[in-house]
Amino acid sequence: MAARERTTPPAPCSPRPASGNSCTFGLGARLYHDTLEPVSHRIEITYCTKCRWLLRAAWMAQELLTTFEAEIAELALRPGTGGIFEVRADGELIWSRKEKGRFPEITELKQLIRDRIAPGRDLGHVDRTREQEARKPGE
């Protein structure tokens, strides 16, 4: 049996690619670099395994990683028990299902995370929807 040839993994993307503000990593995935500031924020989502909330936690993690790809260095999913569902940013509690009595809407979670890790950042339609709802009809 012939030995399989080992392939070299793709090199990690550089902070400032030569071809503009984006680079290719791996199999066509694109990463965008808006700044040269180091990515340093850590998000932690603790979910209840007995309640089977892994899928919800993973979906929220994916949404946060997609929205804050330039700001988040690490996102951890931590299994727990007792009906726990908590989101922390850099160790600070952002959302607790026990305290609020419900799960966060993804838009409000993104706004809370943004307020903690990237306060000046515009979230586009998420922010505009909130502003439009604040206005009363007929004004």
C-alpha cells in the first residue's frame, strides 16, 4: 500500500494582504480586515445540556462570529446544567436567561455585544430597525 502524500495546510492570512482589504484562507473562505488593531475579545456562551440548548448556543455563536469577525479572537461554548443560558464578553455578564426570564433576540444580543466590544460600530439594519421602532407613526 502506497503512503499517502501529506498536504501542507494553507498559510494563515496576514494582517494586511497585498490585494486590498481581503484575503483568502483555506478553501475559498474570505476574511476581511478593516483595521490593524489586534483581535482580542473573548465571548463565552454557557448553555444547559439537559435542556438541549446546544443548537441555540451554536446558532448565536455563528451569528456573533459572522457579525464581529474582526473583533472576536475567541468564542467558547460551555456546557452547563440547571437551565443556564448566559453570554459573557471578556468575562462580563451580557445576558442571563435566569435574570431576564427569556432568551435574547439575536438583534438585541448583537447590540449588547457591540456596546461592550466595539461601541462605535454601526450594525446597519439592526440599528436602523431599532431607530425606526422608536419613532411613532405619523411623525
